[in-house]
Amino acid sequence: MTLLTLVGGALLISAVGACLKETAKGFLPFLFVGGGFLLLAWAVERLRDALGALAAFSSWEVLSPYVKVLLKGLGVTYVVHIGADVCHDLGAAGIASKLELCGKAELLLLALPYLGEVISLALALCEGGA
């Protein structure tokens, strides 16, 4: 399935939703969540190869901890973004924004130990060059 087919499908789902907005309002969340699930399934299938390549890098001892954090960070961003989009689709924008804030906090906690390493390295370089 090509990307253009997916865009066409998403536009079709949106157009059907716009047509049913007045007559079948209760059906819209099911239509949008179902359509979103189909698109998500396609994205997961496409990401499998990329994640497999990243996972292969984790077998390299030097990169292993960094790749693991990168994969966790990618997982957090995708899960939070998808969850926030579903909340938006269901009309819960406030919950979606709080979920995004939680995801950002989680990413900060994942990156914090490595930020400390970068700062320590920068300080060591500054002291060594002075």
C-alpha cells in the first residue's frame, strides 16, 4: 500500500465523517478511531524494519545503552502522540494536552542521565584545554 493510498483513505474517512456529522453524530468516534487504527496498523508494519535496524545497533557494545534509550524515547513519543490524537478525536483536548505533558516529562527523565554525561564531558574538555 502506497503513501498516496493512505492519504486517500484518510481523506475519505474524513469526508465520510463530515457528511455524517449532522445525521449520525454518535457514529463518528467509531469511524475515526477505526480509521485511525487501520492507519496505525500500517505505520507499525512500516516501522518494524526501521526498529529492527535500530535493534541491531544495540548489539554493538559501545552504542547499546544509547540505542536502548533512543528506542525507549521513540516508543514514548509514538505512544503518547497516538494516545493524544485519539483523545483529540474523541473531543478531550484537555486530556490530550496533559498526556503530551506527561510524555515530555518521561522523555526528560530518560535523557537526564545522558545530559549529565554530556555536561561532564564538556567540563572535562574545557578544563583540559585551559
